[in-house]
Amino acid sequence: MTQFIRRLEIRGFRALSAFDTDALGKVNLITGKNNAGKSSLLEAIRILVTGGAVKTLVDILDYREELGSSNDAERAWLPTDLAPFCNLFSGFPDLASSQHGFSISAEGALPESLSRISAQFSWFVRRTDPDRQVFSYERVAPDLFGDVDAFPALALDIAGRPRIVPLDRLLRRFLRRPEADATPFACVYLDPFSSRSTSQMAALWDAIALTDVESEVVKALQIISTDIQAVSVVGSDERGSRARTAIARSTAHSSPVPLRSFGDGVNRLFGIILSLCNARNGVLLVDEIENGLHYSVQTEIWRTIFRLASTLNVQVFATSHSWDCVRAFQQAASESPQDGALVRLTRRENRVIATQFTEQELTLVTRDQIEVR
């Protein structure tokens, strides 16, 4: 059993100003009240295991609608341009007048190159060496804000490898093609509404179609709709072509029908299992995993997640604030030899505290209905 992340330490990232958790399991359920930091925890793990990829940072900021739009690449930076990025740091600091940073590190079976990352906000100027035809970045003091040559950037340290990411690349969502395609470690993130994104689900389907795990998707969907016999994705992304659509063959219909017609639960489960299969030998992150799923099917879904996490060597981190989800998780964890762990996040003053529950403790929690959400 591989636990890529056994212990996690986060400093200065969003709501997690000083956060530590250990004894993480193969399959982890993260609970806590609203604004306790559950989504921030998933984001921190995502940044860590993708090596601080620009695409990851853009996706995180874009999903929270923290990125604005700026089409004028020539004008100087204004203080208001920095507003979207202060949300990455604890306390929403004023980046125009000071330097701030965050760090994320893990112990476990992650590759050493992905075991820690730090990000420091600062101002830089670009220096060019005409003789060698190379350029470098030089850090400058914040009081050079009026210097048109100075620009804000994140100075990343990825397990000892330095990298400068100018913030205008994030603001303009600019990704170089090799960088956009790079996947140094399998990490799949599913937000609460990703099952509504046909393009995202189609890309995940293409990656596992005609492989040994395609049948696992159908088997999982039969937990909710036993009549589903097969699934496929048809259509094309090309202009003028039929849009890509997931379809299913069912014993209840004479011809294939759109998967959407089976309801939110089937489509949410489609997204979860597709994501799990795509995270082979890596990490799966699911926010609000119970969305759209009736309580009566959640135990069997968790059994499937535990089984596939073992078979495909995936470490799972999912969030929820549903008691039905907690109870279903406990029932599946008690039946599985894999190490399941429930982590409850509680906000105390300016800190988020993590409390871990083992499988044995979870049994007592559900039996005595102890509040852990």
C-alpha cells in the first residue's frame, strides 16, 4: 500500500496559516464546517503534487473567479492588479507594500522532487546578457513599484529547484504548450460541479477508453442504474461538428441515450470513477464528493473507491459535510484492509486544527453519532 502523503505541513496558504496533519490514510475523508479550509487543503495538495505548475495555479484562481482580465500587456502594473493574488496567502495581505509567501511539504512516498514547495511574492527586473543571449531575473525592493521595468512574480522553490513565475502569466492565463501538457505526477481534481463539464469528462474518458479500467466505470454506474450496459463518448471538438456527449446503452432503451438522462447521481458518479481511473499511481482530489448522490448508494460507492484505490494505487482525498457520507465512509472503511482516515478541520481563532480519526474511532463516532462534520 502506497501512501504518497502520510504527513502534511502547510504554512501561510489561504486559510491554512499554520497547518499540520499526520497519519493520513490511503483513502481520506476531510470534514468540517463551512469555511473551515477543506477546499484550501485540496488546493494545497494539488499545488504540491503538480510541482507548482502554472496551469494548476491558473485553474485554482480561475475556478474561484479570482482572476480578472487584462488584455493590455504593455501597461505598467497597478495596485489593483495584485488583488487576485493576495487570496493565495493567509490574511489577504497587501502585496503592493510587502513580501509574503507560503510553503507546503509532505512526508511519504512522493518523489523527492515533489515533496516540498515554497512560493514567495516579490518584485523583479529582467536582466539580459547580450553576449551570452540569455536573461535572468533579479529581485528588487518593493519601493520600486513605480519603475516600469519591475514586475511582480512568484519565486517558487520546488524541492530546491528555483523558478520565477511572473504574475502577468497567471493573470492572462498564458501557458506554454509543453508546460500545459506536462504531467510529472498523476493528480486529478474534481470540483463539486465537474460532472457538468462535458469537455472535462470527455478528456478523462479518452484517457481510459478501451483500457483495462473501462469496465470499472460501467460497473460503478450500475450501483445507481442497473440497466446501464455500456458507456461511450461521441462527437468531436472540431467546429461545426456534433458536440461531445456521453451516451449509454441501457436495457431500458432500444438505442443509446445521453448519459445526462440518467440524472445527476449517475453523472456525478461517472465523474468520480473516471477521475479515479485517471489518477492511477497518483492522487485523486474530490471536493464535496456526496453532491448528487442519494444516501442509499453511498456505502457501495465508497466500497468501490476503496477497492479501486488499492488496485490502481491511488491516494484519495475527498471533502464532505454530510453525515450520510461520514457513515457510508465508515462502513466501507471497516470492511476494507486499506487504511481509511477521517480528518476533521476545526477553526480556532486564526488557525485550522486537524483531528484524525482511525477506522476504530470512526466506528465509535458513527455508533454514538458523535459530531465530526
